[in-house]
Amino acid sequence: MSADSMDYRGKPYYSLDAWCKNTYGEKLYKIALDAGLTCPNRDGTLDSRGCIFCSAGGSGEFAAGNRPGSGKPAAPLSIREQLEAGKKLLEGKRTGSRYIAYFQAYTNTYGPPEYLASIFRQALAEPDIAGISIATRPDCLGAGVMQLLLSLKQDFPGKFIWVELGLQTIHEETALFIRRGYSLSCFTRAMESLHKAGIPVIVHVILGLPGETEEMVLDTIRFLNRCGIFGIKLQLLHILEHTDLAALYREGKVSVLSLDAYLSLLLKCIAALSPDIVIHRLTGDGPKRILIAPSWSGNKRNVLNTLHQRMKLSSIRQGQCYESGTFDSLQIDCAVYVGQGHLPPDHSPDQ
């Protein structure tokens, strides 16, 4: 399918907002949730430190949840209570009438099946919830979880169920360095199971990982083009307090991209991306209270406005270079980004 045949709703890429309006006729609003779960990369099953970039809140700082020590209320909040709290925060801002329940913090299929069934059903039972999005890992999608997802599809036929997988990169050396904890073959097996179950998949990719060149990032995009994914989240590497990545950054062993470098790389990723993949995120906006770098990422509106301006001035659209596989048609200097090409010294992948 060509980009020209897609209704991007005035944008040069297929945004989640465009998909919602094309599908439901209105904007859907995400409510981030913390289900009180953990991760095999934190509870000692695989590791106790988590991925090197992951914050103490398990990437769920914006959730209306209950995690003590991360700015959340001390008393546990049920999923229903979190949804109500999220709706109140959106009062006066929204134009649509429905929401997406986003199970964001930590690994949301890593728990007792009975509990997982309970929290997902609580969200899906709400009349104004259009569907749920479940952030998890491909190594936490066993037979019991897949059976649960199938039963949810059957019991809530009018609502969607998405699974979000944090791939970040296809390159095994980088994956070892960031302590992802699973192989690429594990990801492909999970994709096969989810496709077989008819579950749409959204994949997270981080741009600017240590040791990754521009071509390595684009290899990840090309790989995902062939995987039949529904959506993608493209996020810059940002440094958050109390992470191992923060220590490496302060030691001068890793660096972050400038705004120009990030946008130049991002433009190529968008141009290389299949035109029918929905883009759910184009930048990152870590909580300012724990954001170390890059400081420019704290102004998400400026990042997106600058991106849109450059795409317009350069006549760049999603999928522009998808079929050709080359970037000859791009009229913007995308050579600003220079990858390190190697991992930080004294930090081999297995450390």
C-alpha cells in the first residue's frame, strides 16, 4: 500500500491520532496504568538491575498508579480507580468520548494468570474504554497468557487488544549491552504467536543506543517492515536518574543525540518505514524531575513542531523510501548523525 492511498489526516506520517479518527471517527485518549507488576529483569529471574536505561518506575512514571517511591500514591489503586483518575486529568482537554487503557509500567503479562485476567477485564468492561494496550516482553507470552488474550478477544469482540513489545534493536551485541535479556529469535517466535492469535503488535525502538550506527538503526526498521507489525514507537535514548545508563553518561562513556542529529535520523526512519504502519510515538518525554539528558527532549511540543516543519520543507512522507530502499529522493542532509560504531570502553556486552 502506498503512502498516497493512506488517510494521514493532514500529517506526513500515519499517526495514532489519524488511525483513531479513521477507525472510530474521533480521537482516543490514553490512560497510563500501573498494575503493580514487576519484570523478570528486576526480580532476579534474569537479572535484578533491569535494562540499563529503565527507571525505577519501570517506564510508568506517567501512570495513574500506586508505585511507592516514584511519585505515586502510597495506597494501592485498583485499575478502575486509576481509570477514573486518568479521566479526571483529561477533563477539559479531550474532544472524544473514549479512551485506551494503557498497561504501561513494567511487564504487564508477568504475573499470575488469574490476576492478569482480572485487571484486563476490569479495563475492558468499562463502557468508554475502546480497548487495551499491554506493554510486555516477548519472553513473557507463554501459553497461558496467549490463551488469556484469545479469551479476551472472544469475550469483548467490540474492543481491541494490543500488545506492545520493547524490542529496541535487532542487534544482539547492543541487546546484550543494554541487558534486554532475550534474543531476537525470542521476539520472532512471540510475533508468530501473536499473529496467529490475531493480536496487533506495537514495537518499541530506541534511536541513539550506544554503539549503534545509522545503518544499524535502519536495519531494525527494515526488519520490522517485514514482520507485519501494526504500530511502532520511535523513541530517542534519554538518560534518567538512578539508572546504570546515568552512571555511564556521567563517566563520559555514553553520549546522547543533539536535536538536529535525532531529527535527521528520525526522518530517515520515517521515510524507510512501511506506509501502513501506525506511528504511536516519535520522541520521548521522560519526567523532567528525573531527566538528565538530552535537555531538549523535555520540550516535546518543540521537537514535534520542528520535525513537522522539516518534513514539510523537505517534502518527506512516511514510506517515501520504503520500496526503493535508498534515500536518493530525500532532499535533506541526513548525514548529521554519526553513530559511535562501538560500545563504550570497559563495558563489554556481557557485563
